[in-house]
Amino acid sequence: MKTTPEKRSEGNATESDLALTVQNHLVAKRTDFRRVNVAAEGRIITLSGLVHSFFLRQTAIVLARQVAGVHQVIDKLTVEWKETSHRTKRPH
């Protein structure tokens, strides 16, 4: 049975909607996730892009799993260490 173009576009819209929902959920919880890319294939979400710690990486995965309709999360996130401003001051 062939998939009609209408059904195919409906499926893509659903995937796009799911990806957008996950992206919005991530950014609503933490602005650190603005650099995280979200892709959907069916009900499988792939997270890619940069985060600044392993904690944020795990948090993004957990938050993505919380979204209704997500059945699996594939982690392709890269941890990029962020320089902190808490450097030790030298005595004058």
C-alpha cells in the first residue's frame, strides 16, 4: 500500500510538532538549551548541539522524555566546558 502525499505530510507535520514541542519545553525550563537542536523521526527524538556540562546533558534528556508522545530519546549532545568567572583572585 502506497502512502499518499497527504498522509506523508501529516506525518511530517506531527514529527515537526513533536520536535517543536520538545524544543519549547527545553528552552522553557532552561535558557542553556537554546543551542540544543531537536529532530523527530516518528516518536523518536534526537538531541544534538552543545551544552556546558554533563548535568545539563542529562537534564535535557530527562526533560525531552517528559514530553507527551516521545517514546525514545537519542543523545548526540556534545559537552563544551564553559569558562567560569570564579577565578581565584591574586593578592595585590
